[in-house]
Amino acid sequence: MFSINSTIGLFAHVDLSALPEEKTALFIEGLVLHYGNHQALLDIHMRIANGQV
């Protein structure tokens, strides 16, 4: 599946959940982030491939 953003360009949607561990640059599981007293993020899970950071 592809999506086009007129200001950024063409992106392919890739399922990174099956990305091999050795090709993972950043792996986040269960991230919770507060900005002052405001909860900004809750239970974020993310995997970023090498070369994509």
C-alpha cells in the first residue's frame, strides 16, 4: 500500500513487526510520556529499521 503526501513525497507502508532483530535500529515497547502534568503518550510500541532514523 502506498500513500502520497504532497509536501513530503511517496511512502510505502511496511509491517515492521516482523523485522529481524539485527535490522532494528530502535525498539520501543510500552512508552508512556508526560509533558508537565499532561500525559502526551500512553503505551506506545514502535520498531524502526536501520537506515530509517
